[in-house]
Amino acid sequence: MKILVIGGGGREHALVWKLRGGARAEKIWCTPGNGGIQDEAECFAVEAGDVAGLVALAERLRPDLTVVGPELPLVKGLVDRFAVGKPAILGPDKKAAQLEGSKIFAKEFLQRHGIPTAELYGAHDSAGAAYGALCAVDWPVVIKADGLCAGKGVFVAPNPDAATDFIERVMEKHELGEGGRSVLLEETLEGEELSFILLTDGQRYAPLVPTRDHKRAYDNNEGPNTGGMGAYSTDALLPADLRRRIEATVVEPTMKGLAADGID
């Protein structure tokens, strides 16, 4: 197979490295790639957010499979554009990608289908409304910028001053760009982080090895959120009874909810 990987970060480097070791991998391309990826794949200069450029590149290279790493091209509808010519591409279409591209969309999906989630205090598209809503939350409160913010759009505010500062930076100073046009206020959950990631075709699903991601910039879980300072992956993170509970209360209702909402 000739495989095109889209993206230029550590995630895509891992994908290229793993795919290259497959017995069926004849050729690996990556765009835009990075200095490390260049040692393992032929790289091109098309950025991940340039949907038209990516479609043109795929038409020229004609890969047997395209694997999309970043969220941005998915949210911008790359898979929908690929579907016109029917080449194989791994990733959700634009409608389904809203689950990642809009935290408000995802929260409403979870509530609509009875999937466990932190309590929502409210969603707001103006800074004034968000400031006013701080009077009716429990502290600490989680503030989330609605859109894509490269992993930096979530803030656990310990008090009103910190919350007001974050809302001002996101909604009035636009430090996170378009991703911060709306925010939601959420209950703070305490506990250990666990990422349970799976692949699905809409009917069946295949779980990957569970992962723990460390987002805070400093030791002892302190400092601002980053795009991910480090992660490790092992089955030991997930006892069998917890796996069954996650599949029963989160995965299965999500699969049914996607089907009910017409999300492929």
C-alpha cells in the first residue's frame, strides 16, 4: 500500500513510524511532516488546514490510504471532499467531527443520549453573559473554549478573579482565535485521567490500548494546560470491570446516539 499521513506533530511521527513497519507499506508520504518525520517518509509542504491543497496532493499521489492525524482538516470537511472520488481515508466526516470541533455540540450530544458527563452550568457566546454566570457556579469551575484551541482551551478556575481573566483573554482579547468565540462552564471532576480511544465504522468498534495524558505544564499537576506534555499507554491503566463499565455506559450509548442522529 501507498499511504499518505496528514499532519506534522508527534502523533503523526508515531503514525508514520508504525505504518512504515507494516508488511503492506510500500510507500509512506507525510504532509507537512517535520524534521524527524523526514527520515521516515517523503514530506510535502501542504499544511494540514489547507483542505483544497490536501485534495490536490492526494489526486496527484493517488495513495491507497490516507490517515488524518490533526483535528483541523477533519472539522473543515476534508473527508467529505475525499468522499467525492472515493479514495480510502481514515477519519470522520465534517458532521461527525463536530464532536471534537465543538465542545458545546459534544455536551449536547452527551446530554441528549444520557451519557455520563460533568454538569453543565451554561454555554455563552458573549463575555458579558459568561461573567454574569459565574455568580451561580461551584468553585473551582471548568471553563472551556468551544472550538479547537490546540489543547489549550480548557481552564480550571479556582476563583472568580481567575475565571474572569480567562474569559477576558479568550472572548475579548481573542488569544485562542475563533475557537474562543463561545465558552461553556462546567462542574469540576476530580480523579485520574484516562483516555479510552477506539476506531469505529459506525457498526463495530475496536478499542486501542488505554492512555493517560499529562496536560499541565509543571510537575505535581500544576501550571496551565498545554497541548499534552506527555502520555503513556498500557493495559494496566484499565481494570476489566472498569472497561466493561465504560463500554456499557459510554461506548454503546455513543454508538446508538450516532446512529440515531444520522452521524456516520
